Amino acid sequence: MTATVTFDLPEEYKAHLRCAKSLDMAIVLFEIQNNLWRQFKHREEDPTLFYEFREAINSLLHDYGIIIEDLIE
């Protein structure tokens, strides 16, 4: 199976850039979802705040149908 995406540059530069950077965006989302919160979870502040933050991120990803593992494997 082959797929070709064509852009009319420079008019569609932003759309081209979004496609070209999609893996980078997926990796950043993976880092936010799985690793970034670990930097904060052991601080002296209320640790439940960070778990709520993580759940909020997971909820947003779910609402938009983003399954990060499917994007970076």
C-alpha cells in the first residue's frame, strides 16, 4: 500500500509543516503523558494535584482519539 500527500507550497506551508512535524508532536505528547509528571509527583505540594493533571491530559487525548502508542511505534 502506498499513500502520497501533496501540498501546494508555499500556500499550504502550514499544513505541510503539521504533517512533517507530526511524529515530533506525538513524541512530545508521549513525554507529557508518561514522563513529565514524574518530575513533579514527589514535591512537597499535594501529590494528588499531579495525578489529577495526568488524568486531565489522558482525558483530553481520549476525547480527541489520540492513541500515542499507535503514532510512535
